[in-house]
Amino acid sequence: MRKALIIIIILLIVLIFGQIIYYNFNKTENISSLNEFREEEISDEDNRLYVKGMSVLYEDYNPKISFEDLENKFYIFINETVPNIYDEVKKKSIEEIEKYYEQNKEQLKEMYIYSKEDFVMIAHQINSAAEENNIIGLYNYSVDTESISKLENGLISFKVNFEYDNERQIQISYKISEENDSIKIESATGLDEMLKRYTGKVSKLDVLKKIDSFISSIKEYRINSTLKTENERRQYFDLNKENLEKIGITSQDDYVNVAIQVNRMRWRESDLQFEKYEILSDKIVNEGDYLSSELIIYYNYDSSLDLKISISNVENAIKISSYITDFN
């Protein structure tokens, strides 16, 4: 009896270790497809990329496209679409990216991208994710299962987050059908979510350009505001109001409060490096005539600016101010 018990215990231990090895092997397989923008491709004979969370999509809905074919579309997006777009738009301005779209609409439709705004936003994400050496490892990828929803005309919408080794993401919304195997790819950042709730005249690209203009001005912002008293900063705003409004600063208070944040950042002008920014979709609120949200801009040395972006519902106006108002 004792010998039988020992044998059972040994078998259980072997089974447990076997399951651990199997789980780790599969986990490694799922994330082993580390991808690079330019040099290497995911090593997968079937040209398929399993994205965590897909099973929920097929359990709760009935897409016409098969599970395997959708895996292939994810694979193509990471291994072909992203590198191709990057090769064409790297280091280009938003205006240049817009021009590229107008000249290549038909080719981009073959990538399932059907609007200029979505292409520019996706290209902007890819540029933001890239490093100076042009190579990034894909770390993880997953369906945001809470984003899965049924739309009109038999469409199913869901968001996929492609995460890279540098902690940046490419966030994509997929729309697939229960009636045919069509696919539509859209950008799905916090800015996209914000503009879904927006009812005014300002375009998504106008907001994108305003944020880029603000980010490009940070070094100059610090030079012009450092070692200044509050009264001197207010005077500077009055003398430079037109230029400051171009980057979204529209009042003395906004200039002063943003200046406080900029001058508290831990960097020297010579080595300032912008890393990324995000608009927080859970902070989107209506404030009078404006739709606002928190905008965080990240820099090296673990520095960041905690800002508010506000888009007018009645005018063609965008404001950037400090999300923090109490600096005590």
C-alpha cells in the first residue's frame, strides 16, 4: 500500500512538472515571434500570429473570416504593413504623410486602411514607436476583450494592442463582418477615442498637429521661461501671445502653470529626448464648450508633463493647459 502511494505521488509530481514545462513552452511560443521593423520576420511557417484574447471573440461572436485567416491578417499587419508604412513615412511630417496617402490610396486599401485620418494616425504611431536604429522587438500582443462590440450592418469591432520592447504601443481597431470576410483597420489611440465623442469642427489631424507643435516647442518654452518671476512670465505671454496660441497656450495662467511644470523636469536642454505621449481615454470630459482630457507627454530621465488638452465644440480652437493647478 505504501509503495503504491509513493508511486502515485511520483506520478503526480511528474505530471505537474510536465504541465509547467508545457505551459512555459506555449507561453514562449506565443511571445517568441519577436519582430523587427526592417531586418527580420517572425519565424512561422504558417504565416499566422496568435493574438491573446482571440478566443473570446470567436466564443461570443460569429465572424465570417476564419480564426486562421484572421491570424494571418495579424501576421501580415506586423510583418508587412508596419514595415512598409515605416519605410515610406519615417521622419516625415504630418503634412508629408497626408500627401503620401493621397498619392497611394489604392495601395493602402489593400492594407485595409480606408481613410486619410486613420492612415496618418497609424503612421504617426509607427514613427513614435520606432527607435533611432529603426529596429524594435515585438513584446506582446492582445485583443482588448472589453472593446469587443457588435456594430450595425453585422460588423464586429475590437481593439488590438501591439506592445514593443521600448514600452510603446501601436493600437489598432479592427472591424470584421459576420456576413463576409471584409476587414477594416483604424487607429485606436486615446486621441481616436476622444474624437469619437467630439461634435465640433476641429479635425483629428488638426489636434495631432497642435500636439506635435507643442512638443516641438518645449526646448524653446523652457529657455524663455526659466529663472523668470511669475510677473515676467505673464509679461512674456502678453508680448508673444500670437506665437503661443499656435501651440495651444491661450492665457497667462496657462502659460505660467505649464512653465512651472517644464522647469521642474529633470533634464538639460542639450539632452532632452521626447519619448511618447498619450491621451487618457478614461479622463475625457465635457467642460462647457470644450471636450477635454488628460494629456501626458513623456521624456527621458523619467520626466513628464501632465497637461490638459481641450477642443472647442463651437469654434475651431484647441487649448493646451496644465492638468495640475496646485503646485504646493
